[in-house]
Amino acid sequence: MRLIGLTGGIAAGKSTATGMLRRLGVPVFDTDAEVAALGARGDVVSEIGRLIPGAVQDGRLDKDALRRLVAEDPLRLRGLERIYHRHLRLGLAKFQQRLRLSGKPHPFVAVDAPLLFEARWDRLVSFVLAVQTPDFLRRRRVLSGRGWDEARFQALERRQLPAAEKCRRADWRLPGGLSRAHLQRALRRALLRIGDMP
């Protein structure tokens, strides 16, 4: 069971690639979905509340307050990331264990992680695929499709490794700025090449 990391900048097309992987029968551990689930877990919320008291109201995570408070204090952000990354690693281990116990052979398991390099998850995987999309197109997708403003987009870009650097560090780059057919063909080629490797 080989772990493959999937990463890229915001709005690069990772979700599209993830959907294609699932249709090809590759199990996907989606870190964004896991983070959303963790934000609703009482034990995790309590842990965040101890670190950033103003981010929890009536036992629930106030995401707007959390975003504002970590933006104001890099130390809080790093502490929050440590909490999430610890729980994500535990979640990934449980995900792999469930797959092993299922009895079905899974030659590949993909880890969809926007912050794969920032969190050093590249050390956990055998290969890294990065979805490569021009910056102007990613920006257009975010501003038109997600309702973000320029300031929020730029703030996120500053907190992450540049998209071009993620692509440079990856083992394979997948075209996210062309058609779905181009992306799917590139993804299939990458899986075939990985499968042929010792």
C-alpha cells in the first residue's frame, strides 16, 4: 500500500483530481474534510479553546473568530497547526488500518493535503503529485467562485509555500489549467509509472 501525496495551491484543481482518483478506485484521505470533522469534535474543540480561548463560544468553534485570532498571532497559528497535524496523523493511521482490515487490495492510497510540504507530510508518502495551475487562473477561480476578496486570497498565499515551489518539489506535476481530460490522462500516466516502480 503506497502512500501518494496530492498537493497544489488553492484552486489549482486538487478536488477534481481527488474525484478522479476515487473513480479509479484509489482511497483518498482528504485532510480538508478531516479538519472540518475535527472542528466539530468536543475533545479537539476543548484543546483549541485552551490554546485560543476566544475561538470557542458555548462549546463550539467560532471559525471566524479563530481565523481572525490566528491571523493576529503567528504563535497561535503554529500551535493550532500542531493540534490539527497531530490528530490528522492519527486519523491517517486509522484510515490505513481500516483499509488493511477490509481485506481488499489497495496498491495506492492518496493523501490530499494542501499543506503537504508545510506540514512535512512529504516525509510520510512515497511520491508527491502536484496540480499545477497558473496563478492568474487560481486567483480568478477563488475570487469568482468562492466569494473571497483579494485581501483574503493574498493572506492565504503568504501563509503557504508558493504554488510554483510545491510543483518544483513534487515528483510529478498534473495540469490543472487545461481540460479535465488532460488532467485525467496525466493522473493515469502518473499512477502507471508509480506502479511500475520498485
